[in-house]
Amino acid sequence: MTITVFSKEKCPQCKMVKKFFNDKNIKFTERLREDFPEDIEFLKSKGFKAYPITVIEELNLAIKGFDIKLSLIHISEPTRRSYIS
């Protein structure tokens, strides 16, 4: 499964998402806002305004914030957001 976490420094929820994946030994790619400023406009164009954003490409799913439901990859309808258009 391809997981990308869009995050920023000094972001408590971003740290929680990364810790969650690390604790579960789930591989992910991190894209820090400070290292990839070009991501900001892309994420805004998809309707996101805050970090973190976790993208699971195979499910065509993007999750905003930290959601413990990540452990089951069982996301309720209100938090679903189309990532790939």
C-alpha cells in the first residue's frame, strides 16, 4: 500500500500520524511543507486547508488530521475526500 503523509514541522497531529505508522511498522513517505512548498497549492486545490493529510493511493483516499480509524483503514463517510481526480 502506498501511503503519503503531507505534514509540517511543529504540528502535533502530524507527529501523531507519523508515530502511529511508525509504531505499527507501516511504511509511508513524508512530504514536509517546509521541504516541498509546491505541495501547498496542490493540496489547496483539492480542498485541504490544514495538515496533516494522509493519502492512501490504492484506496483513492485522503484523510485530514489524525484519525485513530487509520488503524483499520475504515474511514467514515464525512472524513472521505477524493485525492486523485
